[in-house]
Amino acid sequence: MSDFAEPKTEILAETRNYLVWQAEEPDGEITYHLELGALTVHFFAEEWKEFQELMRALQQ
């Protein structure tokens, strides 16, 4: 039996080509994952918040 716990994952948004999901790691940390075709970008919570602010700035 393995001591490695799998993270709990949840899809936050999805289109035909893109996907955003989050993972709750066994230590309680939340990470965010942005899949853009063959590229996946991983964010810690603080980085994700800053990325969201950046995307909102594009809409103004």
C-alpha cells in the first residue's frame, strides 16, 4: 500500500481547446493548472490570483 495520497481535482472551466482545473494537494495547498493545447501552466494560489488580475486588466 502506498503512502502517497492523490490530490483532489476539480475542473473550473473548459472549452473545446482549453481547460482550467485545480488540485487540492495532500498537504492542503491548492494549485491551479491552465491547459492550452500541448502546454500546461501550473500556478500556486498567489500566482493564480495575480494571473487572474492580469487577465481582468486585458478586458478593460
